[in-house]
Amino acid sequence: MQKTKMKKIVLKILVFTICILGMGVMTKTTSAATMKISYNGRTYKYKKTQIKVKLDNKSVTSGKKKGILIKGTCMVSYKDVFRSGAKATCTYSKSSKKITLKKNGVTIKMWIGKKYAYVNGKKKKLSVAPVNVRYIKGNKYRILVPAKFVAKTLKYKYSYNSKTGYISMTTPFKLKVGSKVTYYTNYRGNVSYNNKTIMLNSMPALNIGGGTLVPAKEVFQNIMGITYSYDSATQTITLVNQDKSIKAVLTIGSNIITVN
């Protein structure tokens, strides 16, 4: 009888412990999934995806002030993501509620509550207007702007993963080809040599004129071991493969190559 009684007591303790632990887990999960915010005169228990942002694989989202989804549009803090993260020149006028962002030769002007923006003086339609959000926990405010519109307008590469809630932004390369300045956001690229794939570090691979151009010194000298030299006076590149006694000379601006 005593053993049976002890078993019942132990069983009750185990059940009670499991219930307590379960309640703790449920409370933790619920609090993590819910964010109390207010905007446009209303308070919400926000339970949708909390948007996080990575710029060049580095997190630029404030921990307790993540972005939100409004009508399917990712809205993020212009201060955290674009001013502090992307180092864009940003100003805000309290009197007119105007946000101005400048980067990469582009100026964006937006207003809280207005579903339009001006990009270098041209009017553009917005899917969702910028909004001033109060994060109840900590009583902090952030002005949120449409992430995709701002990022792509400022020439950043943009992608959003709805499963993880992460926005990925990539800083463009500012390149000058001849007299034309280009902000290049395509792949950085890699090369395959002797069955090894090697990432390019100094410059991206560029698609220009129907062909792919690669950084000569990095690819031919550093990766392939071919002797490389550049004469700035004649703007010629000389590549020498000592093993095969091959010498190639190329000139900047010319599509002719001289071999041996």
C-alpha cells in the first residue's frame, strides 16, 4: 500500500512539473510571437511576421523594434536600416512629416500618411504610406517606410524570404565605365580553375556588351599564376604564360588581342 501511495505521489509531482514547464514554454512562445504596437490612432497585438533586415549579411534591425507587414508590404525603420545601416543621408521634418533619403545619386522624399513619393523630382505611387509606429514595450517610436521601394530605388539588391522573415539587401558597386557611372547589383561571381570554385573579391564579374568581364589581375595572376602587368601610359595589359610560352597583349577600349 505504501509503495502504491508513493507511486501516486510521484506521478502527481511529475504531472504538476510537466504542466508548469509546459505553461512556461507556452508563455515564452506567445510573448515572442506577439508584439504590441500602435499607429494611426490604434493599438495592435501584432502577431504576423516580425521583419528583420540583413545588409551585406550583417544584421541592421534593432532587436525590439523589428519591421512589420502592412497589407503584405514589408515596413522597416528608415533610421535603423537606411540611415544607420546603409549610411544614407536622412532627414525628418516633424512639422511637415517629410522623410528625405539620399544615396547613390538618388533623392527620395516621402510623407507620413501619404501614398506617394518623389524620386529625383518625379512622383511615384506607394503601396503603403510611411507610418510612425510606437513600440509599447520600451515606449519607443520608429518611422517605418516600404522596404522594397526604398531599397531598390536607392539601387540596392533586394530579396525577402517570407518563411524566415528576413530581408536581404546588397550594397551596389559604384563603377565608372568610360564616362558613365553605373551602380552594379548583379552577382559578384566566381571562377572555376583546376576543378576549384574561387570567389572574386576585388570586383564583380560584369556583363557588358554581351560578354562577361572579370578583374584581370585577380583572375590571371592571383588565381591562375599567369604573369600580369599593366602599362598606364599605353593602357595595355600584358599576360604571359611562361609554361606554354604564350604572351597576350590587350588594350583598354579595343576588342583586338595580340598573341605572341
